[in-house]
Amino acid sequence: MFHWFDRAKPGISLFGTTSAPGAAEPPASSDAAALALPELLRELRTSQAGLSSAEAAARLAAYGQNVIATHGPTGLLIKFLGRFRNPLVLILIAAAGVSALTGDVPSFVIITVIVLMSVILDVVQERRAEDAAEALRKQVSLTAQVFRDGRQIEVEACDLVPGDVISLAAGDLIPADCRLIEARDLYVNEALLTGEPYPAEKEAVAGAADHAQAALLPRHQVFMGSSVVSGTAKALIVVTGKNAQLGSIAGALQKPPPPTAFAIGVRDFGLMIVRITIFLVLFTLLVNLAFHRPPLESFLFALALAVGLTPELLPMVISVTLAHGAMRMARKQVIVKRLSAIHDLGSMDILCSDKTGTLTDAKIKLVREVDLAGHESDSVMQMAELNAAFETGIKSPLDEAILAAKVADLSGWTKIDEVPFDFERRRVSVLLENAGRRLLVVKGAPEDVLRLSSHYAIEGSQLLPLDAVAREIAEQTFAALSKEGFRVLGVASRDVEATCCHARVGDESALTFVGFLAFLDPPKAGAKAAIAELAGLGVTVKVVTGDNEQVTRHVCGDLDLDIKGTLTGPELDKLGDEALAARLDDTTLFCRVTPQQKSRIITAFRTRGHVVGYLGDGINDAPSLHAADVGFSVDTAVDVAKEAASMILLRKDLDVLAEGVREGRRTYANILKYVMMGTSSNFGNMFSMAGGVIILPFLPMLPIQILLNNLLYDFSETTIPLDYVDEAMVAKPRRWDLKAVRKFMFIVGPLSSIFDFVTFWLLLHVFKADETLFHTSWFVESMATQVLVIFIIRTAQPFRNLPHPALAFSSLAAVSLAVLVPFTPLGAWFGFVPLSAGLLGALALTTLAYLGLVYIVRRWFFHEMA
């Protein structure tokens, strides 16, 4: 049972307790469903002509935007404070407090400054990324047709207010809870609210609904989140935003989507680092305490080691990298709604695509009208035009081609009722009247229309029974047209009683088959090259269509698409999940499939470990767009499809998609650079610190020095999202591979430690370094190895493919600061002393030797990944 508002609190309005000067006073203690329409208009202080722009602005200020808030405030201050929920940050703050209480002011100041700088850097960069992504999403935000100032205009759905009057058509998402003013053959999908999969018929009622109706989802109301399947309507908005019916149950409806392969990979990587961090920190702390070193200094050293090991900038690097990828994709005419979909796009190895408008031009021409035997027939066109002209759902390209012919005389015909098109029946029926004769005209998939027919008509002859011989002739005609590459519709009719006022699905029986319409939809000029390009990128195109197999084969043959096999909807219904999975790899064309079957195909591919994309733009495509790893729609698609998609193509071409695939892989490659950088020399240096506490008579580096090291290191990484990527990294699908990351870490990390221990030996036995000189020298060497390794691991050919200037600057600047700090007055604060030229030269040679060895390992690693 659903209610529009809280009935338990008399006097509370539909919109809450606040109001503004000039804002309408909504109904208080009575349900809007039970009010007569004129009374409801008075209560809302509006009319069927809608509001003025000034009044709408006042109400928007009073009641807020028409959105259901799913998150709390996300201002900079909230984000900044939110970073302090991080346990490591809290521990560092506690450490700073302990330092202050014990009189260690330099440690207190340095820890506090470094924590604040790291948090601010993270917040600012992530906020910039979010702002950029939000700006892109607004380009494809949902809009509505609203009556303002006496005329119909388009506004963003979030700016609608109570009292607005909107128009609705097939394919629209209903933007708010509304009362119908006018409705014509209106069918609405309310599955989100009721769970009922079949569309509900709606009608406009001027009077009040009865009490029983008001307790349910009444026929004269439509609700936010529902979608118009067919028909048109004019509706009065009564409730918006969180006060809408959907808002009241949003918490129950909003379940987090299943994690993507990328999200799982990042999570597993984080858990791996946490486990290693805990082990090394506890080991270090216990060793220091066993050697009777100062407890406070040992504690601060262990904390600093934890910070150095933790990839605290990984969320920021991911957000910034994905945002940069989204902006680059926007320049390629692909708008990203869900940032994480960029990685999914780069991982995609299966693309399921419809045929019409993607592989073909969707510029459909009607070329033939034939009867059952294949002879030209004017009757077919006359019946088809009657059906298409009075149909109120979305006009398909086939309907538009029929209406463009303008053959039939429609004068004298009036519409009585309609059974809208749906993708299970694959047909539409219109009940018409002319001079007392009532006729049901049916148009749809030829095999279904033939199945429902019992007679047929030949031009100029009487009705004949559709026996087995006639059916065989009809099927041969249909097959011959399909093999020529024509899309085919079947047309039938039936005379009904003059008193018949409603058309029902059950009336679609005992029909008289009139004939076939043949349409030509030529392949797109660039589709052949785009399919070849996607194949070169390792993406296999699967055609998933409601059209028949002969037409689909003809089109795919023209496009040189390698067809391994074909599976039809009726055959699919006979297959269990295991049998379907066994057929997937050897099937290229899935024909005559329903929306539910499309979703099942996509789910089966995903179950077999594929990353699946789906491209669609119709009402029937929404389930498939949800089921895919990444859903694509176009800016001209119906609202339902655009809302379900994670990316919007501004041009419905596969070549646009190929560019998006490349960008997704570039984005993944830059994220991988950060991970590999953090798990190579950085991990090795931290491991060396843990080992150093055993072999050295003092701490390898002071806690504040480790924190400074970490801050400079983080600064050097912030420009990784801008870097260039090897073509080899975009040549095939890339998925998050934790095994490869772990393998690289456990090879390069210990390699880094070996060079660290060599440096320890040089400092202690060659340069006879005391504790302060040791700290300074190793600080410089560890910074150089940690940061400069990016130039080696960023590409398979580091000396040929130069880095982005910003990356080169940030990396070299971080290392330069590490070298220069000991020579500045700040050096004493950090416990540094100036280094001699000889020592700096030795450290430079050690670093170069390390980078050279990493280069050899990296070439081997790239070969393994290829």
C-alpha cells in the first residue's frame, strides 16, 4: 500500500512545512488522489495552462530541486572533515598531540603541516575531478516539456515544481508524482513501484477517485520513476523530489550495484597493502622495543612507516584519472555518466549491439507492398497506413516510412482504441471506425501476424482460408524478401462488432492476413571499418536484434562481419543456462530476441568472465543496458534508455565507440602506473626501513623525515593522470590483474631493498656516516629511487616515448627539493646536514644502477603482459 505523504500528521503539507511568499499552499490533510481535478488545481494555485516563470522560480526556491538526495552534503568543508575519518590520519594526529605534550615541537609542527597538506591536496584534486564529471553529466541530463508563461518549453527535470503542467509521450521517464489532466492510450511501466512487469493503463479523471482507488496506485495518477510505454498525456505535478512516492521508498529501492572487476581489483589491492603494512609496522615496533629504543620515537617511526606504505592517494589518482579520461572522451563525443565505466569500457571484450541505426543508417525506405503470394498489393499499404497514422506510441522508422508514402485516404476514419506495441507481442493493433464499420488493424512481426491469422485476402478476390498450403506460400514469400536484405512487416485486419469500444490482446485472433511490407535499410558507410577497428582492439561484436536471421545475415555479410553462428529467440527459450553458455562463443547473431532474452544473453556472457558492453536507444533496451558492464545510449534516445546507460554517445556510430575503448584503456594504464610506482621502489624502501631497524644501531630515518618523504612522493604522483600511454597498452582489453601487480611488487620491491642495503654499507663503511649524515643521505637516495622509477615503468620504451611535461616537472621537482632541503635552514628542522659532492655522486650512481636494473625487469614484465 502506497501513500503520497504522511497521513498520521494532520496539517502537514505534501511538500513539508516550509513555504515561500507566492508559493502554492498544497493540500494539507487530504490525499491528492481523492480530490477532484478542479479542486486540486485550486489547492495548488495553478491552472491547466501551467505556471509563470516567476512563480516557478519562487516555488523552486521554497521546495528545492526535484531530486531525491542519496548523499549528504559534499561541500569542500565536509569533504575536508571527512578525510579525518581515515584511521591513519587520526593516528598521525594523535602522534602529533603526543609530540606536543612531550615537548617535541618540531615533530608536532611538521606532522601537522604534512597531514594538512596531504588532506588538502587530496580534497582539492578530487573536487576538481568531480566538478568536471558533473559538468559532463549535465550535458545529458533529463529534461521535460513543461508549460510556462502560456507556452511549452523544455527545462531540466530537476527544476520542475509542484503546480507545473507537463506533457508526456512514449519513452519519457515521469519526472514527479502527477495527476493526469489529459491522457490518450496511455500505458505506464510502474514496475519500480509495484513490481508488476506489465504496463498499467492510465486515464484522466476530472472527479475524485473513490476511497479504495486512492489507497493504491490510481489510474489517474502517474509517479516519479515510472516510464511511458505508449500514448500521450498532459499531467499536473503535485509532488516533487524526496516527497514523491519514489522518495519515500528510495532507501529500500537503492541497493548498491554489484562491484565491477575494477572495483574488486582496487579493493583487493588495498587489502593486500593493509596486510603487508600491519605486518611490517608490528615487526618494526617489536624490534625497536626489543632493542630498548625510545618508545615514543619507535611508535612515531612505526606510524610514519605505515603512512609511507599506504597508497593514500589511490582514490584521488583514480578519480582524477577517470575525470581526465571523461573529459577527453567528451571531446570524442562520448559523455560519461558513471566514471568507473571508463575502466569497464577499456576492459570490454564483447560488444552486443542492435542492428538498426548502429550497423545500418536507420534511413528506412518502403520499397515493396505484396500479398501472401508476393504480388504487388495496394490493400497492404492502405491497412498499414491506417495503423501507423492512428498509433500513439513512439513512431518507429518503419512507421515513418509508411506515413511518408501517403497513399491511403484517412478521411472518415476515427480511432476508437489501441493495443500498444510491446516487445513480447511485437505488434500493435488499432481499432478504427468508418461509416459504422469497425475494423481492427494489426501490424507487426510477420511470423506472429501469420500465426494469429485464419484467412487471407488476395487483391480483388474474396477471403480464403489460411490453410497449410497457403501458410507455406506465405512463409516462402517472407523468406525470399528477408534473403534479399529487406526488413519485413506483416499486416492483418479483422472486422468487429459495431458496439465494440475497446481493443484487447485477445482480439488479435482469427485475423485476415493482408500481406507484407518490405523495407530497405542499407548498412552504414563507416560501419565496416568500425567493426574491423573494434576487432583490431580485441572487441568482438555480437548482433542482438529483434529482426529475423535472414535480414541480419544479409546486412552483416555486407559489413564483412565474421558470422560464426546464429541463435534465434525461440531456440534460446529451449536452452538452459549451461547449454546457452556453451553456444555463446560460436554465435555471432542473436535474432528475433525479446528484451528479456537480450538481458539473459548479456548475463550469460558476463558469467563466462567476459566484460560486456551493450548499445541501445529504445524503451526495450533499458533492461539490457542495466545488465551490461557498461551500457551505451545516444543523446536522441528515449529517457528510459539514457537513464539506464552509463555512457551517452553524441553520435550513434561504432567508430565513436572505438575511440572510447582506447580512452578507457589509456585511463587504466595511467592508474596502473601509480600502482606499479607505489608497489615497486616505495614498497622496497619501506621494507628496507623495517629491515634497517635490525642491522642499524639507530633508526634508518626519523619519523618526520619519512613523512616529508611521503609528502614529496605524493606531490610527484599527482600528474600521472595526464601522462601519455603506449599504443601497446590500448591494443587489447585490459583488466585489473592483482596477480601481475603482486608479482611486480615482489620482484622490484626486494630489488629496491638490495640497493638500499648497498647504500647502507657505503654510508657506514666507505663514508663513515654518523646518524645525521646517514639519515640525510638515505632520505635523498630513497626519494630519487621512489620517484624517478616512474620514468622507467611508465612505458615499455622509456627512451622513445617521452613523458608528459607536467609529469616530468613534478617528478624532477620532488627529487630536486629532496636534494636541496639539507642545504636550507629548514634542513636542521628535519634533522638533515648538507651532503658533500662525492657523497651526492655516489648516491647518483647507486640510483642510476637501480633504474637500469628496473628497466631490464620492466621489459621482461611488459613482455609477460603482452
